[in-house]
Amino acid sequence: MQFFGGSEINPSPQVPTASGNNAHMMYVFNRNGVCLLYKEWNRPLHTLNPQQDHKLMFGLLFSLKSLTAKMDPVKLVISSSIFPFDVDLINFGSIYPVCSADKGNLGVPQLPGQGCSFHSFRTNTYKLSFMETPSGIKIILVTHPKTGDLRESLKYIYGLYVEYVAKNPIYNPGSPVKSELFNTALDQYVRSIS
Amino acid sequence: MAAIYSLYIINKSGGLIFYKDCGTKGRMDTNDSLRVASLWHSMHAISQQLSPVNGCSGIELLQADTFDLHCFQSLPGTKFFVVCEPGTPHMESLLRYIYELYTDYVLKNPFYEIEMPIRCELFDINLSQAVLSDRVALLGR
């Protein structure tokens, strides 16, 4: 028996976005801040143009790493600072003399792997997972906020990078990645992350 | 076993107005705490710019190897953030409770100047009680 007419009975469930998965975008940077790879699956909002966006992302991560190294409550003795003055990142142009603390001063350049590093942060609209390898390659994956711990996934992605990019004899280190095989394998893998 | 290492309150311009550390771990001298607070204020703002979708209100949780940082931003823009051991539960409700204490003992204090460093005894007393570990567990209920 039909009580209501027409097509309102079963409204189609919300169609998932074109990519059908959680990932919004991904960045790969090298130690000098060059963006080796930027992949976008689902990004409705573009605040800045691509170059500025990459620079901002790299800058944010660089500063966050420096912040976490400083805030680290476990006192590790890092090689004592060779910089006698601490440059205050916020007050441009003012310099404070600081006695070298256990963790080094805020803003001192850190080697990859040195000091405590963060592995993810979450906002109300996205979750950013970050991994830095000892060679300075930074892999960033921006996903849905309810995503779980993606450290293993990032390690796997780094494995893909090593196989398809680093071991590619034609690839010029420090230049953007143009490998089709890498892109395909990466795409397949990221779509399968729940 | 202090699960909470320290608490910071930042005003809407990014200046540190309150800093409290619990125990020797994570203790920072005044200058460093001021810098860290300002740096966090900027990072919070930049993270909103990088959001792929509309309506981002900044970092709520930062997870590092040896600590977690939970941040709560009130509607006027005052930020409360707490540095704690990784995996400490109920930090969001603790931050909301601290915000209640802030409104009760700081904002309602007629001698307190807004955006200035907090020097309210009742706030300190109630805050110390709130961060005792057994109380934090109660907040999670």
C-alpha cells in the first residue's frame, strides 16, 4: 500500500565524496622545505595559493617541532646550544641572552629525530598526522578528525616512497616527485585506510 | 604520579596570563613559558588557515612522544591548555571545569583587570583542588 507518493520514501543515503575515504590531502617535504609531493583528494576550502600553502604548512610543522622539543617534560640532555643568544620568535628584532638550558633554546634548529617530536594534532575539522624520517623527509597526512593513530600507515607510505622514488635511478633528490607508479600505489593505499 | 605537568592560560592577544606547573617535570622558567604561550597562540591561529574544510576552530589536541597537549578556546578567545602524560583521560572536561573556575573566581572578581595576569587567591586554591588526580577522575563521570 502506498501512503506517500513519489520518491520521498527512501531518500538516497548521503553520497560519499568522490574519493570515498577519509583523507583530505597529503604533503611530503624534504629537509629543506621543498614540497616533493602534494596530493589532494578532498579539499573544499583553499585558503591560500599552493606555494603559500606549502610554505605555511612547512613553517607550522617546523615551529611545532621546536615547540614540542622545548615543552618536553622528560629532560634529555641535547648537545649544548652553540648559540649564545636566543632569538625570540614572536618579538621580531629583539634578542635575549639565555643561559643554555637542558633542552636547548626555543628556535634552535633541531636535527631530524633530535628532541621530542609530535606525531599528530587534531582540530574540530581535521586531524594532521606527521612523521619525520632520519633523512629529514616529512610526511603529512590530513584526514577526518575521528581517524585513529596513523603512525604505522605513515611508515608504510615512507616504505612506498623508498621503493618507488628513492630507488628510482632517474629521480633527482630534492625535486618534486613525478612517478606514476608511486602515485598509483599511494592512491590505492590511502583509499584503503579506514 | 602527576599526570598533569602544567597549565597555561592565554588571553585573546596571545599573552600568558596564568601559568602553573605541577611538580618538577615540565617546569619552565618565566621567559620560556611566555614564549611558549605566544608561540602556541600563533600555531593555533595558523592551523585554522590550513584547514581543508570550513569552520575550523584551531588545535584541540596535540600528541607528541612524551606528552599530550589539550587546548580549549572559549568564545571570547581565551585559551586554556594543559600539558599532560600521553593518554591522560578526561582532560577536556577538566579544561571546561577550569574555565568555570576562571569565570567564577577571576572574571567576577571586581579587582581583576581583564587580559592582565591572574592573581586571584580563590582561583589558585580551587584550581589546586581540581587538578588532584582523584578529582580529575570524578570529572570524567
